[in-house]
Amino acid sequence: MEFPEQISIGITFFYFAYLGNLGLLQIIAASHRRPQLSPCGGLRPIWGYTVGAVLIALGYLWFFGTRGEEIFSPGPASSEFAFFFGLALVAALATSTVLARLLGAKNSPGEDPPLGS
């Protein structure tokens, strides 16, 4: 497999991991009621669970449904996939945090929720 094909698969994997991480962050924010991480599920958990599950499902359907044998052929090594996964996690965390702040989901002034709740 040539280098441009490996980069193409890596970028495709980045988008797949981004959607999965973004969905997982929504589910975590909903289960722990963290409005700082979720524009939709921090205070109303059902929305966070729904949006998170839909994002994860869309990521899987898109990645495995639109890609043929190219994702199963030898391509990038695990270190490259770990790199793209890490980038996707950081991007999903930044997206989730920025959207939550832009849409006004935040705690009461001067009040931080306890870590265990």
C-alpha cells in the first residue's frame, strides 16, 4: 500500500474515531450530568444518551458501510492509528466543550458539581 493510501485511510479513521469519541463524551456527560461537556445532555440525560448513541452508530455505519476491502488490507500500523485516535479524542473534547459553552450550558455561578456525582 502506498503512502497516500495510508494517509487516506488514516484520515478516514480519524473521522470515524472523532464521531465515536464525540458520541461517547455525550453519553458520559449525560450519565454524570456534566453540562460542561455536552450541549444537549448535561441537564437532560435522555438527550445526551440519544445523541451519543446516534453519533456512535453513524460513525460505525459510515466507516464500515462505505469502505470496502481497503480498511482490512494492510495499511497504517497501530502507532499511526493510535496517533489519529488521540487527535480525534482531543478534537472531540474541544468540540464538545466549545459547543457546550456557546450554547450556554454551564453550572450556576460559583458552583462546581462534586466529582463523584
